[in-house]
Amino acid sequence: MKQLVFAIIGSLIVATSDAQIKTPAASTSQTVKQDFGLATVELSYARPNVKGRKIFGDIVPYDAVWRTGANSATVLNFGDDVIIGGTAVPAGKYGLLSIPGKKQWTLIISKQTDVTNPTAYDQSKDVVRIPVDVKKNSKVETFTIQFANVAASTMDLQILWDKSMVTLPISTEIDSKIMASIEKNLKTDKPQYFQAAMYYMESGKDLNQALEYFNKAVEQNPKAYWIQYNWANCLAKLGKTNEARAAAEKSKELAIEGKNNDYVRLNEKLLKSLGK
């Protein structure tokens, strides 16, 4: 009898669970993870829709603190130190708040990560408070925060909704860290000469030092067509045309053997620029 009662109760629980109504969230949540500098930046926020409503100056009042999204607080998590508006922001988790205006917004990076109501906002917790101009944009139905123009040490955080867009420039200091790691690595028994050479060449440092590292990288791995190709580029930048041409020819030959048509084409393009 007890077994029968438990079976009936179990069936009722399953039936109740199956009968629950589930609908899509009015404002969907999104988490964006962006590689930046030598770490990552993670953004979590909720995305309301316009739905034919007047947004700024109505749904989102002017000159009032806004959680910059819907539902929960909007949160940024910096994996490394960054610079915003000239202010150094240590790695860690922060709230992204804003005060929208007709022509200008105030964007706020706050130590508070749980502000969902303006009354909970404490200005003394601000880390960065910076004015940014509003730009007209083609209509964006779903509220969007995105990372754009991502480079090695700079990027933009863009906020877009309805026909408005604001941009927050973010930067990070990586050169001293990379140079320190290069110096440390080259003292090991497995020095990464190619990575060191590429950084020197691509960051506009001493090309002669880059060439020295390329020379050693080629010695380490003489059949690596990608190393030969970049070696040729470095030689070309230094005006060593004949040596650059020989390196590009060798890289092309190795790329053909390795069946990598992309590097075959890259070398053909480089050779053409070198007068062949």
C-alpha cells in the first residue's frame, strides 16, 4: 500500500513538473568574453528590446543613473589591469553604470556590482566616471554592448540601442610585460626566438634585433615556411632585397612541400613586391 502511495505522489510531482509553463525571457541575458592584451575581459548583461517604445528620455530617463541593461546589474570582469579615461583600473570585477543624456552620457565603472535600482547607487564607489558623446546610429532593436576595434592593447566598448551609440575606449599596458617575458624566455634552454622576432618586428622595435632573432629561429626550425616567410619580410623592411628574395623563395618551396597554398600565395606576393 505504501509503495502505491509513493508511486502516486511521484506521478503527481512529475505531472506537475511537466505542466509548468515556460516562456522566453523578455530581456535575454548575454555573457561576452573577449581576449584583450594578455588576458580576457568578460561582460554580463541583459538585453531589452525597443518593441516600438520611446527609449531614451522615457523608458530610460535622461540624467538618471541606469544599470545599463535590464533585470540584473551589468558587470565587467577585467582579467588584467586596464586604463579607462586616463585612470588605472586594477584587474577585477566592476559594475557598468551610466547616466544617459540627450547629447552626452556619463559612463561609470563602479566597485558596486549589484546596482539594479538608482537608489542603491553610491557615487563614492566610482572608479571611473567619464563623459562620452552620443552618436546617431542605425536602429538597433535589441540593446547591445560589444567590444569593437580590438587591437593588441586598445579596444572600444560600444553601447548601442535604438538609434544611439556611445563608446568607451579601453587600453592596457603590455609592452613591459612582454619584454620581460622575452628576456626571461631567451635565457632558458628552449628559447622562443620566432615569437621574440615577431614581437620586435610587429611592434616597431629594433629591426636589426628582430633579424638576429629570426636568424636563430630559422636555425632552430629550418623547414618552417612560416618562419622563413616572416624572416623574408624582416629582411625586406631592412632593405636587404636579395636576401629577402632568397628567403621568400625558400619559404615558397617549403610551403609547396607542406601543401600550404596560403603561404605559397603570400610568398608570391612578397616576391612580386621585391621585383620578381
